[in-house]
Amino acid sequence: DAGITQSPRHKVTETGTPVTLRCHQTENHRYMYWYRQDPGHGLRLIHYSYGVKDTDKGEVSDGYSVSRSKTEDFLLTLESATSSQTSVYFCAISGYGISYEQYFGPGTRLTVT
Amino acid sequence: DQQVKQNSPSLSVQEGRISILNCDYTNSMFDYFLWYKKYPAEGPTFLISISSIKDKNEDGRFTVFLNKSAKHLSLHIVPSQPGDSAVYFCAASDNYGQNFVFGPGTRLSVLP
């Protein structure tokens, strides 16, 4: 199994509060991704990173920001959480350029009340 | 509009029989495809891939077929086992694996 951890695994927060989710990898992969999974939508890309300090927006980036100051860590921040951001969030890594498959972390279930 | 579609939300198959999961896409620029399996409360697990230069790829009980003219791919599982019961996602990339678009998933139930 690829070495990917996510923290926290579960979080309940109130509308309007900031929330940060952390993804940590031990594979030294260049590419890291944040997805959200919602019923009927599969996995939708929020943001991705192709190197330290190099990030780009995905399909559903509004209301989210990311940072990557080290190869192993990719942070996802909800600047002011809304109920529509209640979801399961997955981090993934890819050794793009070596292999194309993405490997996923265990997920974080976020509930915004 | 969804670029990657899995039109069957669910599928039930008897143990030992073949499971066929289908995926259709609209973007003719997609050049690399993946299938993932997902159990509840876990992250998706990579199953098998295929590039647009091939029309078939096999790995054990899993075979993926690609029909580029029809913009269709399918995953065959033979023989199906109860442990295959999960949600299956197909994903497609138009930049050779840098980013992927995922379908909504098909829930497979393999009945003993």
C-alpha cells in the first residue's frame, strides 16, 4: 500500500469556521491531489500540486485553498466552511512520469453543521 | 455535463459468473483510462489501466476493453467473487495521466 495518511479522519465543524485537512505521503511522489466524493458525482478534483509550492485548480475549487511547502505534505483549507462542503475528502498521489496511476488515502469525512 | 458516465448505478451478479461494468466518455482527447474499486470507509484502490494505443489489457481476473470509436470501455471480472462487491469507478485523462476525470461509480454486488 502506498504510504498516504490523512488527518483528521472525521471532523464536525460549524458553518463559517475555517478548516484544514492534511495529507501526508512517504512515497516522495511529485503529484498530489485533493478530491471530494459526493453521491452521484463520483470523485471531483478540487486542487492538485505538481511540486513544492506549485499548485493548480481543479473542477470544484471555489471555497478551497491549498498549500504545499514540503514534498510530503499537501494541505486543503476551507476558508469559511459551508454546509455544501459536507463531503468525504480524499487525497491522492501519483508518480506521474514514472507511472500514471493515482493512489488514494483513507479519506476524511467532514460534516459542516 | 459529465465527461465520464457510468450509466448503471448498480449491478448484481451471481458468484462465479462474469461481471461487466461499463463506462462511456464524451471527450475524444482522453488517452488514458483507469478503473478503481472502493469499499465503504476506505479510499479507492487502483485495479487496472489502459492507454488509448491498446484495446485490451488483462490482469488476472480483470480485463479492460477499450473501444475508441464508440468512446466506451468496459471492465470484465471473471469469475466474480463475493469480495468483489464494491463500488467501481472509471477515470479518464486527456493529458496522459496528469489529471483524471472520474465517473459516478457502479455498485457491484456479487451474490453467493
